[in-house]
Amino acid sequence: MKENVRVLLDSINKVIVGKEETIKKILVCLLSRGHILLEDVPGVGKTTIVNTLAKSLNMSFNRIQFTPDLLPSDVTGISIFNQQSNVFEFKKGPIYNNVVLADEINRTSPKTQSSLLEVMQEGQLTVDGVTYILPKPFIVLATQNPIEYEGTFPLPEAQLDRFMMKISIGYPDRLSEKEIIRRFSSNNPLETIESVLKSEDIINMQKEVDKIHVDSSIEDYIVDIITKTRKDKNVRLGVSPRGGIALYRAAKAFAYISDRSYVLPDDIKNLAEEVLSHRIILRPESKVQGATEKDTLNSILETTKVPVVKGNE
């Protein structure tokens, strides 16, 4: 494993117990310039993981607590008239940071949710006709409770499609939960975390990820999977081209943190659920019959021919 990746993992593991695979996938998004949606029940550590990542990186960080009364300008910023200079001056909002925690994103209105569309896709924001470039690297890590909870606004398809991955943390196993109780019994280990990497380190790692080789057969494999999601009898809306790009980029980052210079079919399989399942919309009648996005995607993976790739170190 790359040294910088190991250093960052070790730092996060000082706080987060038993979730290394989840943390690796978060790092995959960071290194492939993607964004993450963490969906799970309250109390499993969604916000803690994001805070730990932010403290481990010597980069600007801000947390936005999404509430029903939050306005788009509370996220992006607002132009204020300066009476002394007689001109409007733009006051940047909390989105103008390297790492942004959008906490409980589905508790705010769709209008405010949509204020993130441009920044997540293009790394910039436009206010009053003026475009502001966000700092690099830039990543949004949003948390949400399951949509069945009261007082939530389900994210629309266009918003979900901006997230490279949708990840569920899940409850810890017995040994991990025992260790969590011990670590947090007297003090918060998050308070002792120090930054181990700088923004320049992440940017350099992102450039190295760009160089990871993807064989033509792997590209065909990705396209085959994406195409099948659009033709499956249970699916009303399949994966968009943006989803295929996300899977391609994520696979390169996964190969990188696995200390390989090339992508394997297993990289695609390991990431397909988190990258693609939230981009699939099932037919209502299929849902009634018990079909799920995860099962549908697994069925597609099982029936798609896997290429044989010979990697070169």
C-alpha cells in the first residue's frame, strides 16, 4: 500500500474501529475527485468518520448542519452591499472549503439541496452572475438518515447522481463495539488526532491515480454493466454515463491504494454496489415484488462476462 495512504488510514483508525474497508472507499472518492453520501441510522459514526478525515488532513474544513429552514445562500454565500465603497461584496459561504461536511442533507428543502449541484459537478459556484472557483482538492461528504425517517426530503435523481458513492457504515461487530466503548469511555480520541497530510499531498496522489492503466477489456466490462442496468426488466431508470465515469475513476483509485498500476475486474466488482446502486431506480411493480437495487445489480454482475486481464507491474 502507498505510504501516504497507509499514514492516512492509520490516523483515521485511531478513532474509527473495525471499518477499514469503508474508510478505504472514502479515500477512493477523495483520490478520484468524487463525493460521498453516507446513509445510515443515527449513532453509527457517520459524522465522526468525516471529522476524523478532516482533522487528519491539513486542509480547510467546514460543517454545514442542514435544517428545514436553511437557505441556499447559507451554503454558497451572499452579496452584501458595502455602504463605504458603494458596491456589493460577496461573502463566501461554508461551501468554500477543501472538505465540506453536509450533515443530514436530507433534512433540508430540495431548493437548498440543489445549491450543491454546481459545486459538486464543476468545483465552482456562481452567485449573481459571478463564478468563483473552489479550492482544490474539494470533496463533499454528506450524511443522511434513511429516507423512511420522519422530516426528511429524499434527494432527487440529479443530486444523487453527483455522489460518486453511497456508503452505509453499519453496526460494528461485537469486538469492535467493545473497543469503541473503551476508547470513548473517558475522552474523545478525535481530540488527539493531528494532521498527517497536506492538500499538496492529496493533489499529487490524485495525479498519480490518473496514471493508473485501464485495459480496453475493463472499459468494455464497465460499459456492459452500465448498459444492462438500462435494459433490466426491474429497472425504470438505469445508470447514467456519469455513473460509468465514476466507476472508471473509482476503480483506478482503488487499484492505486492497493499498490497496483493497473485495474482488475475485481476492482469493478468491489466498487459496483457503492458507485451504481443509488443511480438505479426500480419500477414500482418490481419493488412491490421485493426487488432491490442491490439484488438487481448483483444479478447483473453475475450475468456479465468478466474479462481476463494480465497486469504489468
